[in-house]
Amino acid sequence: RQVASQCRLLQSSSGRPSSPQLPQLPDEPISLQDAPGGLFQLPPGDPFPERVTVAWLSVVALAFALVCDPQENLSLAEITLRRLAPRLLTSLRLLGPGADVLLRPDAADVLLDRLLPHGQMLFLNEHFLQAVDREM
Amino acid sequence: MFTAAAESFLKQAREIQEEELRRFASRVAAILQGPELGPEAADCLQRLHLTVAATKYPRKLDGKFVELLQTVLCSSKSPEQIQVLCAAILREMSPCNDLILSCDEIQDTKLLSLVCSVLLAQGNKKAEVSAVGQRIVKVLERRLPERQGARYLLPVLSNVISLSPESLTEEQTNVVSKKMADWLRYASVQQGVAQPSGGFFSNPRTRQPGPVTEVDGAIATDFFTVLSVGQYYTEDQWLNVQAFSMLRHWLLCYGAKGLKTPNSDDKSGMDRSVMSMVSTTSTSSRLLLPKDRLREKAFEYCQRLIEQSNRRPLKKDDGDLQKACLIEAVTIIDIICKQDSSYVYRAVSFLKILHSRISGDTTYARALLPIAQFFLNHGKMAAVDSDAIYKHLFTDIPAQLFHNPSLAFEFVQFCKDNTQLFTETSSIFRQSFPNLFKFLAWNSPPLISEFVDLLPFLLDAGTAIEIFHLLLDLPCLTAALDIQLRSPALPTSEKAACDPAVKPATCLEAFRHPLYKSMFQYLLRTKSAPEDAPERLIPLRQLLGSLASSPRVVQCAETVPVLLELFFRVVAEFADGPLINQLVVLLLQRSDQLYEIPAFKDDVYRVLGSQLVMLCKLRPALVVELSTEILEFSGTVSNIQNKEAIFTHMVWAIGEYMSVSYDKRCTVEQINQFFETLEAMLFEITQLRPLASTPSYAPRAISVLMATLTKLAARSQDLIPRVSMFLSKMRTFVQSPAVTSVYCEEDLDEILIRATELMNLLKMPSVAQFVFTPPVDVASTRFQREVNDSLPFALRIVTRLLEPAPGFMPG
């Protein structure tokens, strides 16, 4: 919810209109270079017991949020998010009409287990990332 | 939000009843106990997961069924997908009382990781975290054969220490520290081999793998790191990546100096660092304790990463990782130096070089923050002059990169982490606050709550006035930044061609125009520069009016009222008499000079009005001291409509504090002067114009004018007849048709009631005097506390006295 409002605020501030319809799923991998994203902080108690920082990313009508402890590397969080998002989009067909996101927790779990095992962000260079993709 | 199909699925899942769920569970149980676990089993488990996860309240599943799930999870016959699903369901049900899972017998590390994920989600009621921690360390301690992936276990360990750092003994942390040091420093520098694909035509002789390379393609000549590149990776290289990924966390948890090492007992910090300067190649590292050894290897690793970040990557995305690694490396070095100051001298030299290397490159700006933090923490000890670093950071970076939201966020966090820097008046940090506000002006929504935390540290008697102006002009700053971003760099010949006599047609043109240039420069300044003439920016504000409806400007404008209220709250704590007076004068002045955004102005007036009252309460004497300015403000008819909130509160304050009991210097002449001015105002807004249409004024303005006039009359009793006569005329006003068509009935009733009460009060002048001019030290009684409430209360009492109830009046 908070991510959604941050996203809408950011989009409106840059003057871009938000498109209400879902576009066709593109065939080539979605480039997320220009996808809007950002960072903000949540105070303790709302809803996490400690203070946390949230990195978020928005792709079309979807928002992804990664919740980090204060001591974590935010640059890496943004990188991790930008890697997770397209893989989740593809694997769960998130922009399509189906309900895979609800019925395939195993697909999401496998992805998260590789790129964010037990919540640990990983410093993976591009070749390592390819090796991870190969394993899946 | 969801697609239609997903919405309906979710709804169905939520509405499944207990009985239906039980039946479904037994069906699933039957399938799970069957010989083959194929797609049907997976499908059922997926639906079961959705059912359990869809509701906020926990779903009950039969204890035996839960046991079955656990058995299936741990069975080696179950395919991976089934195991993952069982684990997901079990996690979803945490905390779960029927858990019999134990990590002790499991050999396969992938499965172990999965089981641990379930155990760690249980909330640690039965010391699961500790049990997991023990098991993981035990497994890591053994020499694992190549195939067994220890890499699946390190993230579990990281999770364990987040949840409960005490669950590992010192011996265990030493074991892990030792291993981590090896993984970081001694991973293979040869690439891995592809798993043989098998098949009839496969060539059994695989090619010899080559050495790993750097991100720019060069052959690596030093040890393996996360920035090393290969086609395939070996197990220890994986461990290298994971060890580094959790290194910061590990050092923060267990790296601090606890025991005394045998070497450091009698040597001071200085001597130790001299020693390390002499023997820079660490010789007998094997003799170091595991903690110290890990620190040494970690330091070397980070140093290598810093060197590696200098290379130009072949793949663009590797560049992002290089920057993230750089930030991580510097941060870890900072932590290491905090834990063992002998590293400071080694670090200082190459960190300074790093800074010179990246300070000109805006893509590396985020890395400047941990570097600055390092010098803040350790620069003094190393007797290093790092002022140039701070100057560059605070002067250049915000001005150039305010539009980068991630940098903006991290920069403000940096300020919040180091608020002690802002207390020193002459410091570069404090002087740069105009620059800091650029971050807020451009990125308002995520940063407003951060600035609410930061603002009190920037405010003191020296900066209050400038920050007041800055806050009121914050949306202008947004507009100016927008223009600055859009204005191209003009060649010098074009600059000269700008004719001062010709007015600029657009904002962009105005940016270079001699008339406006200095105004822009002032608004966009990087350092504090208290200005005496706030009127200076009036033409610029008008010019920027065309951008007043731009979304970013409007967003910024919404943050101003919040910050203004905070501003006054903080200033009230330290402001002295002259500062309060100055603020009131400026408040009245600036009310004419605000950026033209209607909602913005209304909100600002509302805040300024109530804060004006607060300032008068703090220092009632100001009403007398600033009588000239206040008279001028309250004597301007247009203020009643345009700035109603401020006007009303100002008039209320006059009524309240213009009295000898608040300031001995208050003379009868002054009271009379205010009376005449306000009487003229009330006359102006209540006169009935026969031909012209009656403009409507806020009813509360009328009320407060009447009340204040009455109060003043109570103090200078010659005025009483005039007020009484005026008040008696209010009945005519309220009942005239021109007025009833413009004001609503409740408001007119209220006005009439108030006028009557005030008139009654004036019939008993000594009571009126008491009510309206209480002794100052009675201020804490309930009667006085909220005067806006107490006046009606007082009036009601008096009215009751004047209209005797039966049996009340004696004789």
C-alpha cells in the first residue's frame, strides 16, 4: 500500500500518466532500466517492529518491494530487485490474465531461494547470474 | 489490482469452510501416501497452500496431516517441487505446534536448507534457532565432499544470527570465522567445469578450464572475489560469493573485540599501528586468532575489490555491481577499523586515492558517502585533513545530483546518522543546509518524514530566519531546479547576446537573463547566506508562477505546512525576545509574498495564523512592541478576505494581549488607536450597501472583531458607549435581506448571540474588566487556559447573572 502511493506520487511528479490497461505481454525480455523505483523508510511499529528501509520497483501496473534492515546495502537491494522482477514476471506470468501468482508458490520460492536465499542478498556479477539461471 | 481470475480464486480460497478443507486435506493425504508423487499431487498442494495462505487467521489442519507433510518433505523419494510446496505450507502455518521436524538427521544440504526455513519461521519458542545454528555449524565443520553444497547453508547461518546472535557459542563462531577467512582468500582461481551432459555423442574429454578473468576481460592475477568472472563456477567460488555477501553482518555480530589477544595486552593502539606499518605484508597470520585472521583476510578482500572497481566492465550491468561492491567494501573497512584501529593507517592511504579517483564521476556519487563516513569516524585518529572531502560532498553533490532519488535518500540518511555535525555553527555541514533542501524540494514524498527528523538539528538562532524563508519558498526552489535541469549549457557568445532591456519570454530564457540571474543564483545557493531583503525574490516568484501547477511543485508545496509547524515548535524552545519579534514581523510581511499556489497559500495561512498566536502567548509584550506593524496589518481590509486565518488570529491576539497586565508600556492612547482601527474594519465589513451586492466575510472574523473591540473597551472604559452602540446595530445587520442572502442562518444566529452577550457584559464594566484582563499569574487555571473556549463560558455566566433565575436574586 505504501509502495503503491509512493509509486503513484513519483509517477505523477514526473508528469507521466498512469495507463489503466494491461499491455500485451512482450516477447522479448522486459527492460527495466527505465522502470521507476525508489527508496523510503518505515518507522518502527508500522508494520515492522524495527525501523526498515523499503526499496521498490514498478513495472506497468505491478509494484515490487524489498524490505531491508538499516544495515543493509541499498545499492545491492536495488540491483537484486531489478533482477528478481523480470524473472518473477516471466516465471509467474504476472502480466498475463492468469492466476499463477496465487497457485504457484513453488515457482516463486525457487526463484527467491536462488537470488535471495533466506533473505540474504548476493553480490552476483552477470556471469554468476547466468550460472544461477542455468541451474533453475 | 489482481486479474479477474486471480481475484475469484482468492475469494474462493478465503471462503472455503472447515469441513470442506478437512475433506480436501484427507484427499491430499491419500495422494501423498501413494506410490508416485506426480503433477496431481503438486496441483493439490498448490491449492492447499493458497487456502492456508489466503486468510489472515490461521487455518487448522489435522495434526496427523501436518506430520505427513513433514514426512513427505524429508523423504528422499519426493521430487523437489513437492518438497518446496510442503515447506511452503508448513511455513504458512507457523507457528505450528505439531512440528516434529528436526534438522539433526538430514544429510542433504539442499533439503537441510529447506527444513531450516520451516524451523526458523516458528518464532523460536522451542529454541529452534539455536538448534538450527548448532546443526549448521556442525555440518560446516566437517569436510564436505565436493558434491555436497555447503553453499546452501551459509544463508541459513546468516538468518540464524539475525534472529538470535546468542545461539552460537564462541567456539562455533571461531570455527565459522576460520572457514570464512579461507573461503574469502583461498578460493580457486581456475574456472569451474560444466557438468557433463552425458548422452551418446558427448565427448568424454572435457576441455581444461581456463583461469578466471576480471570484469574487463583481463586474466585475473590475484585471488578470487565477487568481481571475478568465469563461465562455470566451483563450489568454493560459490562459498566465496556467499561469505562476502554475509561478511558485513557477521563482523557486526561477532567481530567486536571481546577477548584480549596475547599480542595486544600491554601495547597501546598507537604502538600496534606502528607495528603494522612496518610489517605491511602480514606474515604470521596463521598465529592470529580466528577473529583477527578473518579481519585480516576481509581487509585484503575489500582492498582488492576497490582496485577491481577501477576496471571498465565488458557487461554494463557489472558496472552497477562494481559500485555496490565498492560501497560494501568501504563500509566493511570502516567496521574493521572500528574493531581494530591498527588497520586505520593502512586504509587511509588507499581510501584517499579512491576518493580522488571517483570524486569527479557522478555515477560513483553514492560511494562518496561511506568514504566520508570512514573519515568522520577515523580521520582524526589518522591525523588526516579530510575537509576537502566533506566540502565536495556537501557543496557539489546535492547541487548536481538532487534529482537522483536513491542518492537523495542515502544522503539524507547520512545526515541523520551524523547529526552531531550540524551542531557546530561554522562547520561546512551546517552552512550547507540550503543545498540539503534541494533533495527535499525535488523528492518530496519519500523524504518528508526524513526531514521532519532532520530539521530540528539544522535550526538555531543563527539559521532560524533563513530557514523560515527557505521553507516558505520551497516550492519555488522546486520550480527553479526544474528550470536548471532543463536549461542547456549555453556557449559564451550566446550569453553575451542576452539583452537586459528585453524581458524574457519563458522561464528558461529568464534563467540566463541578467535581471533574474542573481535571483536564481540566490535561490539555488549551496551555502547559507542570510538575506535582509526578502522582497528580492518577488519578481522571480511571479516569473515562476507558470510552473505552479506542475505536479512536482505541488507535491513539494504539500510538505511545507508540516515543516512550518515543526519549525515553530522547535524555534519556540530557544527563541529569545528579539527573534520572536523578528519572526512575527516577517510572518506578516511574507504573507504577501508567497508562491501563487492557492491550496498552498491557504494551508500556509492556516499554520501561520495558529503559530502567530503561539508566539504571542510566548511573548505577549510583542503586541505592544510591534504595534506599528500589527496596526498596519490589521487595518488593511483586503487581509480579512485574502488572509483570513492570519487576520483572525492577529485580532484575537490584540484583544488578548494589548493590556497593561502584559506590558506596562501599554498606554490608553495605544488601546484607543487599535480600537479605532478595528472599529473601522468592523464597520467596513458590516455596512450595508443599498445598491452594491454585499460581499461575504468569514463569520468568525466578524465575531473576533466584536470580541476584541469589547475587550479593548473594557480596558479603556470611555470606549464602552461606542462599542455598545455598534453591537446594538448588529441586530439590524444580521436581519437585513442583503446579508441573509449571503450568509447562512446558523452563522448569523451565532453572530447575534455573541453580540448580545458582549453587550450584556459591558453593562457590568468591572466584571468585564476582570473577565477580559485577568492577572497574568492566574493563567494556569482552567478558566484561562484555552481562552477561545473560556470567553463563551464567561459570557454565559454573566448572561445568567443578568437574567435572574427565580430565587436567585435576593430581595
